[in-house]
Amino acid sequence: MDATILGLTLLFGFAVATTMWLILAGLQQLKEETEETESELFQKSPLLKIALPFVQYFARALAPLRGLDRMRESLEYKLIRAGRIYVMTPDEVLGLMCVTFFVGIGFGLYVELFTGFFGPFGVVFCALFVGYMPVLNLSDAIKKRQKLVLKVLPYTLDLLCLSVEAGLDFAAALNRIGEKLGKNPFREEVRVLTQDIAMGKTRGEALRDMDERIGLDDLTSVVSALVQADELGASLGPTLRIQSSELQRKRFQRAEKKAMQAPVLMLIPLVLFIFPLVFIVIFAPMVIRYLTGEFGI
């Protein structure tokens, strides 16, 4: 295989992968920096600006298809949990999937024509994989968002417990705590929670809606305990203290589990990189001397 063709192919593949990553990551970055409308977000990034007409074209073309309703529901669910529901609609995600699908076809055909490496099935697999990248990006964003929420949840419960026991109302305590959470996505969820309560939702309904938007198991147990205490008329202070202690205990357990997994994970670089180098240092001089006849054999 000609080295020049192979190099150009790899360079083209890297360019395609980088372009798709910038298109997908740009949405979340712009959403974190501004609260502007979706069209304004697209206009601020050159790559997003180029992709926007194609995304909107496919979104309009796919909108009448009722057979995609189940997929739309799944994408809307992912968008909500990823915190991107105000950036893209499910139809626009489908449009972006179509754009990435055709990019994958182009990349696969390019590799196949110049190298013959992929074959027909390779081209199809490449198109399907690249076309599914927006969904993979959403799933990754959900996991990152949940990790950020989990990081501040025990701290938030501690402050909420202290504020409620000091005499503050639940909503007022949430407002005060939300100001201390920085750019964490839980701050936005707390803001929406207080707005829902102010708009007339019961505390239980607002908490359940927040739990549905985040989808974190630890938060689900906290919300269930708070809703039950609210329905029974129990004081929130002791409930919050118990839940805070439980979250701290789970946090320590997760840390202990990761510490126990560390030696096993260290074996991978040890076996792949360190051991081979040690063997080379030990045995290479012996092999060289043997090959040059210095052993006298």
C-alpha cells in the first residue's frame, strides 16, 4: 500500500473525526456560556453555522414521519437529562444524525476507494457508527452531568439541612444554596425547582420533576424521603440530616471501591509498557552478545 495514500487517508479521517467532535461539543459549550436562542448559538460557531442548514433541512424532512415518534421520545428524554433541551429539538438531533450518517458514508467510501481497506460492509458500519455519534454524545453528556450533580449533592443537602433547621423556608433555603453552587448543572435544576414551586406546583411534584430531569439514583432516594416526609407532615430537618449522612456513607463506599480497583487497573500499563521495557533492558545486551558471537558458542 502506498504510504502517501495511507497518510492522506489517515489525515482525512482525523479531520472528519475532529469536525464531528467540534460540531457536537460546540453545542454544549455554547449552551454553558450563554442563554441565547438555538439559532444564535449555531451562528456563533463556524462549524455549527455550516452544519445548521443541513440539520434544519433533514429536521423538516423527517418531521412528518410518525414512525419516528418513539425515537423522538427517546431523544427528548436524553436531551432533558443532558441539559440540552433548550439547545436542540429531537427532530434537529435526527437531522444531525442524518448529516453525520452521510459524513460517515463519505469517509468510508474515501477509505475504500483509495486503500480498499473497508469493503462494502466496512463502509456501512462506518456510516452507521458516525451517524450514531450524536446519540453517543448525548449519553456521554448525561453521565458527565450526573457526575457533576453527584459531586455537590452531599454538600447541598448539608447546607439545606442547616438552613431549614435555622428556620428558613424550604424554597428560600434552596434559593440561597443555589447561589453557592457555581456553574454546576445542579444550580440550574435548583432554580427550576424553586420556579416550579412558585408557579403553584406542590413541593412533591416539583421534586419528582427534578428527579426525572436528572435521573440519579442517589437523588431519587433523597426525593422519595422528602416527598414522604412532606406527605406525612414530618419535619424536614431530621430527614435531610439522615439523607445527608447516607449520601456521605455511599460516597466513602465508592471511594473505597475505586481504591480497591486501582491495583488491578495498574496491571494494564504495567504489563503492556513497564514489563516489556524491563525485559528489553535485561535481555537485549545478552541477545546482542549472542548474535555477535561474544559468548564464544
